[in-house]
Amino acid sequence: MYIFLNEYLKNKFGTKVYKLALSAVTTCPNRDGTVGKGGCIFCGEDGSGSFAAPVTMSITEQIETAKAKIKSKTKADKFIAYFQSFTNTYAPIDYLEKVFFEAISHPEVVVLSIATRPDCLPPEVLDLLARLNRIKPVWVELGLQTIHGETAKYIRRGYPLSCYDTAVRSLNKIGVNVITHMIIGLPYETEKMMVETAEYIGKSGAGGIKLQLLHILKDTDLEKDYSSGKFRCLTLEEYTAILKKCLSVLPDGMVVHRITGDGDKKKLVAPLWSGDKKIVMNYINRELKSLQGKGV
């Protein structure tokens, strides 16, 4: 049976571990013209980093600022340094080395997590990740979203499925844990297609998965299609039913890092039900009890 992230971290570190959203101030080859322009169709101007600290701060300052917010409510002393915005291995290697070593060297950081694209892992980056992984655990989060070619083309992902497979093999070879992102509710995908993506991820060699609800954000190209009536968003009930089926095909031991997501409410166009996180999580937890025998 799969395991949820909180339980995994408590087993590994003996306590609850909190995530600090950081920014390395990188861009993306899908924005600067190398692969494409405008980014993925669903991606906002902040590159999915709405909750990161101000980019004008140093990495240490970002960590301390994010820590202070969490410590005002808890007694937390262990953290994940999470580079979330844009493509965090898409920069000169000297710069990446400086940024990542600054984060991983912080005494209260126990894991370094780096979000990136499978097509942005050249040999020098893999070598850097291997060196970092010898200091503390390194996770690399890959934005796959779907295994289906037509959908990947529609969302302007910009790389083939084979590129993801190669990236997973390369990261596994150096002992770096892979977490794969998928989106439930992508336009024109059927329930069967979404479950196929989850099953593929489970067999791909990834150690973890993030299951994300499709959000429609203001000023994205996806918003234009949604507003013109080309597709509709899932209801909470539909989303949860598909989520349960996706979870049911995951292999034993796979770590589930996320089962939904809450976008920036100031930018959220749809589905509006996702803005009430408490109601959403209570409903999903009740439904998942029948699947695993306990809540998230």
C-alpha cells in the first residue's frame, strides 16, 4: 500500500517536517524560446510559485522568513527546502551549485527538493545532484502531468514521454529520489486516461507522486479556453472519485506527496470549490478511509 508523506517523514525523521517554498530566480526553456514561449498552458506568471518568499531575498533569508511563519504556529525544527518556481535546474551550473549548497547547508534543512523539467538534467547537473545527495537527501520533482501525447501537446509541455523515462533512470542511478507530478482533470482526458497516467508513474521508477487538481488561473492561456466553453472543470465529487482510482493503482511503498492543491485565491478562476481547503480535505479524507482505512 502507498504511504502518505507526513507518515513517511515521521518514520524517517521522527517528527513532523515542514516545507519551505523557495525561489532560485530561474526561468524555463518553455518560456524563453529554447523549447517554447509562454510556458505550459496552465502556468501563471509566477511559474507555480505563488507561495514562495520574495525573490529579492537571498536563499538564507528566504529560509529564515519562511521558517518564522511556521514557527509562529508550531515548534518545528526540521524543514524541506523546496525550490518550486519555474525550472530550477535551468541555469548556469556555478549558480545552481551556490544556491543549492546554501540551502542544503542550513542546519534545520533535512531534505532538498528541486522542481524541474526532465529535459533540464544535463550531466553536470546530475553530477551536482549526486554531490548534494551525499550531504542530505535530495528529491527531484518532475512535472510530467500526463502520459498522453495529445494532451501533452495541448498543454505545451514541450518534451516526449521518453524524456521523462530517461530522466527517472538517470536520477535513480545516482540515488536521487524522484517525485512525479500529474494533473487530474486536464481538458479532454477521460477518467481512464488519468488512471493510466497514475499507473505509469507508479511503474516508472519514481519514489513519490503528487496528484494535483487542475486549476484555472487568471491571465493564463488555459483561462481563455475555459472561458470560451471548450471544457469544464471537475466537481469535488468527480475529482475525488478519480483520485481514489489513481491511488488504487499505485505500487506498495510509493509515497503520496499531494492529493489535491489550492491555487492562489486571488488568481483562481475555477473550480471555485477548491478555494475552501478545509471542506475539500474533510471530504477527500472521508472518502479515502474506505480505500486505505485511515485519513490523509
